[in-house]
Amino acid sequence: MTDIYIAIAVMSLVCCLAATFTSRYAYTSKGQLVMLCMACSVLAAVYFQFYGSGQLMWARLVPLSAAIIYTNLAAVFAALAAGWAWRLPKIPAWRRAIMVALLGAMSLAAIIWPLLSIALRPPPQGGEEWEDGVAMQTSWATCSPAAAATLLSAEGIEVDESDLVPLCLTDSSGTPTLGLYRGIKLMAQRNNRRVEVLDESLEQLIAKDDWPVLLAVELPYGVDDRRYADQWGWIPGMGHSVVAVGTTADGGVLIADPSVGLERWTADDLQILWHGKGMRLH
């Protein structure tokens, strides 16, 4: 967890500097403008936390194992708001101090959220169950660590689902996308390998023929084909992780699914279930 602790320290310093900047330099004597800046920062923090944080694209910009901490800009937005809150005119100091404390707590919570999540929702232990070279998930929340174990094992790195659960920051509700990246990144570094975050279309993925590839998949809402929900058991909107291990003679793709084992998907299946997010090793 050293990488996480260093990232928390760095982001805490950045947030302190951000709050200092807005409280000392980036403000005016016009209370309405300061209030507007503070409100926009709070809105940006909330919006980013729900819709911008944890996306795999951030790992391309910040290719570090602790990218989940470094790229959570919600903490910085909340810190900026705390600095502006201190400069609100015609408000007693004790009220401004309360607002600063609340916004500071919001910033800190955003920074340490991956650890808070694990504390609030303790993760399952994971297991060591394998079937035809596929690491099988031992709970509904561990599909990502299991898929990561399958990917790494296919690349000659022997690990189990239980080894990846803590590295991927998995809790009882699942695994954050950048947590999955962290687990694969750390194991790859230990074995002198590099993680590539995919930036290619389905056609490019198949044409490249560079397997195995971990794919983040999901059944979107509004799909007319009921086969995925009724026969395959997919829940619309719920993310899942699988590993594409190669193509089949009839043009399909062999998928290592930690919930069922090896199965064949067609290109049409991938077109519906895969939305461009994934990783491979080099």
C-alpha cells in the first residue's frame, strides 16, 4: 500500500496549496463573485466524483499504480471551494470556519475514498478456484480480481484471485476500474512487464490479434435482444470483467468468463457488451 499512502500525501499537499491559493490570491472583494466561484467548485467536485473519477482513460494520462488517487480531481475542486469559503464577506468567522472544515473533510474523503470504501465494505477473501485455465470468481464482487488472475496467468505470471483482491482495492460491492488497473500494474511491474490501456475499436482489436486482453464489459440498458438477460443472466448496467484469449475457427472470440468459464462470443456479442475499455500486457 506504499504507493497509495504516497499518493494520499501528495494529493493532500496539492489540495492544501489549492485552498491557500484561492484564500490568499484568487478572490475579490465582491461577495457574489466569491460565492459563485465556491458554488461552481462544489458542483464540479460532486459532478466529477460521480461521473469523472475512476475512468480507465485516466490511467493513460497518469500511468501509475495509484492513479485512482492522483486523478480524483474532486478533492482539488473541494479544496478550491474551501479557500473561497474563507473569503466570503459579511459572514462571521465561525460560520466560515465551519464551511471550510466541511469542504476540507469533503476533499479528504475524496482523496482517501478507496481506503474508506474498503473499511466500510470489507472485501471478500477471494479464492484459488480454476477451471480450464480460467480463474473462477468466488463471489459476485470478485469478477475483476479473477479476470486479472486469468490475464496474468496467461502471460506466465502465476497468481490467484485471492492475491489480486487486496491489490485491486476490491470491497464487498465490487472493484473500481482504476483499482483493477492498480492490481494488474503492480503485478506487471514485479515481473518486468508493462500494462497497455486499450485505445482501439472492436475491428482493430480483432485485426490486431494480440491476446490475451482483459475486457471491461457491460450490458447496456435498452438492448432488444433478451437472450443476454434471460439466458446469459446479464443485469443491464452492471459491469463485468472477462478475458479474451483468442479467436475461434468460425470467427468468434474465445472468452474466459470468471463466472462461467470458457465460452465463445460472436463479434456481435462483443459489439453489444464491450465498449472499448480493456488492458493487455507487454
